[in-house]
Amino acid sequence: MNIALVTGASSGFGQAICCKLIADGYKVIGVARRTDKLQKISDELGSNFLPLSLDVTKKDAVESILLQLPKEFQPIDILINNAGLALGLEPAYQADYNDWETMIETNIIGLVHLTHQILPGMVERNFGYIINLGSVAGSYAYKGGNVYGASKAFVKQFSANLRTDLLGKKIRVTNIEPGLCGGTEFSNVRFHGNNEQAAEVYKGVDYITPEDIANTVSWLVNTPTHFNVNSIEIMPVAQA
Ligand code: NDP
């Protein structure tokens, strides 16, 4: 049975991806910081789900926890680098530096930590799949997108460069670039818990759902191993 590790598993896309992959027959390790949320999800998903309380920005913790995984959740064949966030998104000249730092540490450094730790094992076995959650914000400029968009541009280019290093090996890398998605905590996090401001973003928009993303991931991981989707841009019809 294939084993997947999904970061950002306590809500939104990550939670939906864990549910879908478990339904597809995979064993799934779900990573996030909030233990209570992970435990609730674990209670629903059963013994094929391993909740792992971990802050992806902490390199030493990532290394030691992954080295101590129970045997039945090794080796990791599928890595879904999904943990990420946008904060503030004011114009650059009004931005809070701490917001910038948190986005860089989570969206870039965290993703790099997991990849650096897990990729060598995939190469050794010549088998694996890495799916990164980028964003259309990494390809198109928009007001206030400054550091968030740049962090997702990193994810896009890192994915492309990984593919180059892995040329000819049976290890696939896909960058998923969603547009406006609702039903996640993304907007609440962005506005530092201001629910009214968060809801305003989705008014009147038939947005993409976490299940749409989970179904996409499920399709990708179940394609034949000679077949790689380099990137996939997913937009609601209401967004150009
Ligand atoms: P959510 O806020 O619902 O989920 C984010 C997840 O990341 C949470 O489970 C959170 O868990 C986890 N996380 C955040 N920081 C850390 C950390 N330091 N260590 C471990 N886990 C962490 O957002 P979405 O599901 O909407 O977003 C998922 C991904 O998709 C992100 O990378 C986002 O940038 C990207 N994306 C989202 C879009 C959208 O419109 N929603 C559009 C395009 C891309 P916890 O707090 O428990 O640690």
C-alpha cells in the first residue's frame, strides 16, 4: 500500500486530500501544528491515518520526527507539500515585516525542509511523487501579492528544477496552481482571524472547493508512473 505525507492536514485542502487519499486506499501521514484538529480528523479516518504534530518551519523537528516514523508508515512514496499561508497582503510599503517572514518561512523554507528530508529515499527506491501547492499568485502579479506571490513563484520554479534533477527517474513532480478557493481557513488566516473581512473575499463567487483540489490530487497520484503533469492551473469560472 502506498504511503503519502500531507502537510497542512488540519484544515482546508490538506484535510480534504487526506480524506480522499484514505478513501482511495492509501496510508496517510497528516502534518500540522494543531494537535486537537489533527486528532479529530484521525478519529474520523481511522488507523490508516497517522496524525503528526509538527511545525514545518523547524528543521530539526522535521528531521527527527521523520526519522522516527512507525515502520507501517514507511517509506513515504507521495509527498504533498501543502502547508502554506498568505498574511496581510497590503501594498509592500505598508506591510508588516513579521507577516513577510512567516510567509517565507512556511511557504518556502517549510516546503524545502520536507523535500530535502524525503526526496533522497525516493531516489534510492527510484519511485515517488511530490505534489506542491503553488498558486496562480506565483505566475500573475496583483496588488498586495508581493511576498506571497513571490513565495509561490519559488514553489513553481523549485518544482521545475526538481524535475530537471530527477530526469529519467520514476519520481514525478507536479505544481498545482489554484485560483480562488473557499471552504478553507486561508482567508481567515490572511486577515488574522477577522471573519467578516475573510468572508468578503468570496461574496458572489462560485469558488473552487477543497474537494476539487483533493479530487485533482487523487487523479494525479493514480495516473501511470511514466506520465507527469508538470503543472496544473485550476480556476473558478468566475476568475479569469
Ligand atoms: P488553510 O489555512 O485552510 O490550511 C493551511 C494548513 O497549513 C493548515 O492545516 C495549517 O495547520 C497548516 N500550516 C500552516 N503553517 C504551518 C506550519 N508552520 N507547520 C505545519 N503546518 C502549517 O489553507 P488552504 O487549505 O486554503 O491552503 C492550502 C495551500 O493552498 C496553501 O499553501 C495555500 O497557499 C495554497 N493556496 C490556497 C488558495 C486558496 O484560495 N485557499 C489558492 C491558491 C493556493 P496548523 O495551523 O494546524 O499548523
